[in-house]
Amino acid sequence: MPFPLPAAAHDDHAAMVVIRDDCAPGDPGWAPTGGCLRKEGDVSFAEFGAELSSPLAPTSLVGHQAWRMDPPYVEIQADDDLMVRNRGGRVHTFTEVRNFGGGKIPSPALNKGLVTAPECLVSTDIAPGDKAEVSDLAEGNHHFQCCIHPWMRAIIKVKRED
């Protein structure tokens, strides 16, 4: 499970996943859910909501694609650490889940068609600008998702050193 680090902490030799969003800081629509702490951003709350689903998949969650984990697939060695940084303006999580699923926010719009991943119920928030570190992952594929915005996903493949 990742643990938050002070914003100044960093390991230049670790692989990194950057959590991104593009919320518009001047849009008052974000205020009831914690606001937007970006200095610049282009996605209004209304636009965000409009992109959560598609008329071609009305019962499924799609999510706004400016909310993402970058890169969504990372290969690391068994003894490597993984740094995670929230460069967005909203709170996110980077939670290891057995299976990708819904998140911890009860809003049906954010979980449409998804069963909540049990691990999300005890996930740790990563505030805008904060970092987290993931270490001691066993060999194999590890699934991580944001438990607030569950379409934000990454697979971390841990390989044995050759």
C-alpha cells in the first residue's frame, strides 16, 4: 500500500507514475467537492460530468480522460521502488486492488456499472502536490486505481532481476 511522503521527498532512481487531472481552478462547480488546487486547468465541473459516460455505453462509466495515471503501464525490477506524484488539482488515491472496480465515493455517477473494489474502503488519499511511494511489490502484475475516479488505472509489472 502506498504511503504519503512530504512534497520534498523524492528518489531520482525510482520509476514514477504521475496522477493527472485538468480541473479549472476558477470554476465554482468544484467548490462543494473540495475545489481545484491547480494554478491552471481547462476542465469545468460541467464538462467533467458530461464526460463520465457515453451515449454508446449508457450503463458504463467512461470518465474524463484528462483524469489519468501516466503512464498506465510500468515495468520495474523486484527491488525497485515506485514513486507516485499527484500533479492534479484534486485529491486522488493510488490503491492496489485485486481486481479493478468501483471506488469509495457513493456517487453513482462515479461508479456507474462498477462494483466497489474492497480495497478502496481503506484507501489513502494523496492530496494535490503530494507524493507517495510503493515498495516491496512481489513479482507479477499489480493493479492500481484511484478509488475516487475509478477509471484512472495503472498496471505495475514487477520483474525478477536477470
